[in-house]
Amino acid sequence: MTAPELIIFDCDGVLVDSEIIAARVESELLAEAGYPIEPDEIAERFSGLTWPNILMMVEREAGIPLSASLIDKSDRILDERLAREVEAIEGIEKAVTALRYPKCICSNSSSKRLELMLKRTGLYDLFEPDIFAAGEVGTKKGKPAPDVFLHAAEKFGVDPKNVIVLEDSVHGIHGARAAGMRVIGFTGGAHTYPGHADRLTDAGAETVISRHQDLPAVIEAMSAWSEEV
């Protein structure tokens, strides 16, 4: 790959600082349901997964039946909190504007929530219409399945091996790597934790950044590196 043909951004925890808000809401709801867990642990263990998948994992682990009503309750509370609180992660608008490559978003969030967050933070017009909600496109399988990434590559008509993905979660990186794409890890969100960068590297990220201002240079460096090997 002499230069990437597509840059794919995750949204939550990469473009907008929403993961910490979600972790706080989910922590409160799980504690009420009999499974006390701190927001930091949710961010470390479950970041990048959908709320229904988190509930299924907790049920299997703890043997606690969880009501399906928690899904609707979480959606309502989280949307209210995001509409009031979510902010863009520092430096992202400048970094995206500086990129000279095609770009899109691949997220496990719904298209409705993506629009809410991206419009509140002023990022929507930078990506629209190339905003793909995993549960609403292609096979409708969420990350860590690779399907949403492959859907984006198909839409842009590019080979997955010529795509670079920016992801903040182990689950997202697993999906991107399963799609045959290269990955940059990101640890600049408020939900980051000790050892975050190491876990992203172990999951398959070629490098990890904590500041969006470093993104253009890292993409160029990865392109140069690939030319030499």
C-alpha cells in the first residue's frame, strides 16, 4: 500500500467522548439490577460492544437474569445524557480536515445516535453521508464482527488491505483486523485506563496514538513503512 485508499473512524471514544458517559449510565443500571460494577471496569472490559451484548455477557458471567427493559431504559437515559454532555475529542476536527484521503465512520452506535452526537459536536458534515451504523447495514452484525468494515470497503470500492482504521477498543480492532485492514489504536478518550495502549497493540494495532494531532503524520509513516517492506 503506497497510500491508503480509505480511512475509517470509529465514533464513540475516537471522534466523540461518549464512552465514559455510556460507562457511567451502564454502571448505574447494572448496579440497580444486582451487578455492581464501576464505570472504569465497564470501559476496560466492554468498550466497543453494544449494550445488548454487554447484558448477555453479564448474564452468562454472573448468572443474573437481566430484564430486556434495560435496553430501552439505557437508550433513553443515554440519549438524554449525550444530548446534554457529549463533546468532540480534542483536535479531531483539525485532524480530519487535514486528511487527503477518503474517509468514513463505522460504528456500533445506531444511526440516530450517531447523528445526535455528530451534530452536537459539529462533526456531522465532515463525514455525511458516509456514516455506517453496524446494526443497520450489510449483515447487521456489530463489532467485533468485521462486517461493517467490509461493507464500507465495498461501498468505496477499495481493497480492505488498503484501508486504515482508527479504533479505541480491543473489540473494534479485532473486527478491523478480521476484515484484513490496518489499525491505529487511540487512547485519547476520557475512558482510557492504565494498560490501554498495550491492550490495543496486543489486539493488532500497528501503533497507538493519544492525540489526534499526530494522526496525519502517523498515516504517512505507515504508508512509507509499507513501501519499504
